[in-house]
Amino acid sequence: MKAAFIKQTGPPEVIVYGDLPDPKPGRKQCLVKVGAVDVNPIDVYIRRGSIPAKLSFPFILGRDLAGTVLEAGAGVKSFKPGDRVWATSQGTDGRPGTFAELAAVHERWLNPTPTGLGDEAMVALSLVCVTAHIGLVHYANLKAGEVLFVNGGTGGVGSSVVQMAKILGARVVTTGGTDEKVSACRQLGADLALNYNTQNVDAAIKGFAPEGVNVWWETLREPNFERTIPLLALRGRMIVMAGREARPTFPVGPFYVKDCSVQGFAMFNASSREQRSAANAINRWIAEGKLKARVDRVLSLSQAAEAHRLQEESTMGRSGALAGKIVLKP
Ligand SMILES: NC(=O)c1ccc[n+]([C@@H]2O[C@H](COP(=O)([O-])OP(=O)(O)OC[C@H]3O[C@@H](n4cnc5c(N)ncnc54)[C@H](OP(=O)(O)O)[C@@H]3O)[C@@H](O)[C@H]2O)c1
């Protein structure tokens, strides 16, 4: 099969697009013909070697896939050849990545793809929506009527958080770096969308939510607690989930006197059972037409290095070049 893999960590040029042996599905695995994969910032960190990861080379990149079951192992109960499926959380804990024409995936990680949704849209919703669901439902315990703020409402995670928070009944404030992105945020359902380059975001948040923000979801890699804690409501919750190198100062006084809490999490720590519960809700909301993918562009898997360069410039370099997911087609 063709795959995009690395033999060593380094810049995007270390990505090889070439031939690897076809995987053989185990008893509880399905062999999936991959229809589409996408790029997540974590793929970039792994390829760069900037986070600790046990990699056995050649290492196939990629966390997510959407495709069709070609073959089901003898012990597989839930899927059969021809079923359309999606998965996230591959390419970690010894599981091979997804950037290939074929992938052998344990059925515990597979979810059915809702009827009518293409592989490109499905894969673009996978990791980011599982992340949003775990954060909003499990950690932030977001309630209907509460105010949620998230930076980057057209980003991978941000666009999922905006849509899901609306589904959960929250009033949503978000930002974008251009007027075009701001209007895309409104189309995703945001009640208030602000241009963080041209508007006074903090003043607008205070005007929208005089009692403060109940849930502040920070997507930025340098959280600024000096700024955000004064904007939190009594018993406000803050989600932090990015920025491994971040070492911001933390104003304890203004935080504890409002009974606030801060919760960090990484979606890859969630078990397959926990992720399945998120996936079930995601599938239901897709089927109901409530959750839409934001695909910035579709490239060929052979352009994996270019896709990585673009993702790195956008997420880490804050180039603003992307307004959604990069999807790759094997
Ligand atoms: N902990 C977890 O489980 C988990 C899961 C997924 C991702 N992550 C992490 O979460 C972060 C975001 O991931 P992603 O996939 O959403 O990345 P992304 O698609 O690149 O989104 C980044 C967002 O940040 C916004 N942004 C950049 N500079 C900003 C600024 N100064 N003010 C306000 N917004 C700004 C961008 O908005 P514009 O485009 O409008 O500039 C963009 O929407 C990454 O660091 C990733 O590693 C963590």
C-alpha cells in the first residue's frame, strides 16, 4: 500500500510517501480501505519530535480516518465488509497511524459513519469533535443557558466547541482573526463573534456577559490567566488543553475568591469506551444535521509534507492560513 510515514523525526521533509506492506487484520480488527484522513497539530508535534512519543520506524503518521471495511477479523462483532466507519486516536500507544491506503483497526476504536456523510467531512469532525465533547460534557459540565467563550471559532477544536456548545444550549462567544472568519463563526451558530485583531474582545465579552463567562475554553498555546480570570463568572470553569511549554503566571487571589476551577485534559487519555460515548453523541448530532465539518482544503496523501508545513505555520506560527481542517485523500 501507499502510505505517508517517517523514518526519523524532523521537519516536514522527513515525511516519505511510498510503499509499505499491507496490514493484516487481527481477530478483533477490521481492515479499512481509507477514504480520507486529516491533519491535527499533534501529528506535527510527533513528526517534529517535540513531544515524547514511543515511535517504531517506519512510523505511519495520522490519528484519524474515515473509510470502508474491506475485511473483518473472525472475532469482530459490530462491523462487516462494506460498512462505512471512522476512527480517531490511532497512531499512539502502539497503534499504527492512519496516513495510508489501508489500516487494520481494532473494532473498539471504530464507529459507524452516519448515512449520507462523506469520508472527507467525517474525518474532519473526528478528533476535534471527540475533544470538544469530552471537554464540554465531562470536564466543563456545560449547562444550557451558560455563557461559553472559545478562541478561534473557525479552528479545528474551536469550530467543534462552538457548534457543540450551541447544541448543549449555551450562549457562545468566539473570535476569528479576519472579518471573513468572524462571519463563518456566526454561520456556525456563535451568538457573538469578534475579530480579535480589530475589536476590543474583553470589553465586548463584558457587554455580552456582565456576570462573566461560565466556561472559558482556551485553545491558545499560551493561556493568559491575568486576562481571563477577571472575565470568569462566579464558579467559572476554565479548560486548558494546549501549550505544553506554557508557563504563565497565575493570579491566585482573583481566582479563588470566585470559586473558579481550571481543568486540563488531553483527549488521548480517554479510554476507547469514553471516546465511544462521545462518538455516539457526535454521530447523533451529525444525523440530525446539527454538526457540520469545516474543511479548509482537500489534498492528496502524497502531499502530506505540504499539509504538515501548512498546519505547522498555521497552528504554531499563527499564520492564519487555515480556517478548518486539512483533509488528505489516499
Ligand atoms: N488536549 C487535547 O486533547 C487537544 C486536542 C486537540 C487539539 N489540541 C491542541 O489545541 C490547539 C488548537 O488545535 P486546533 O486543531 O484547533 O488548531 P487550529 O485549527 O490551528 O486552530 C487554532 C486557532 O487559534 C486561533 N488563534 C490564533 N491566534 C489567536 C489569537 N491571538 N487570538 C485568538 N485566537 C487565535 C486561530 O484563529 P484564526 O485562524 O482566526 O487566526 C485558530 O482558529 C493546538 O495546540 C492543539 O495541539 C489539544
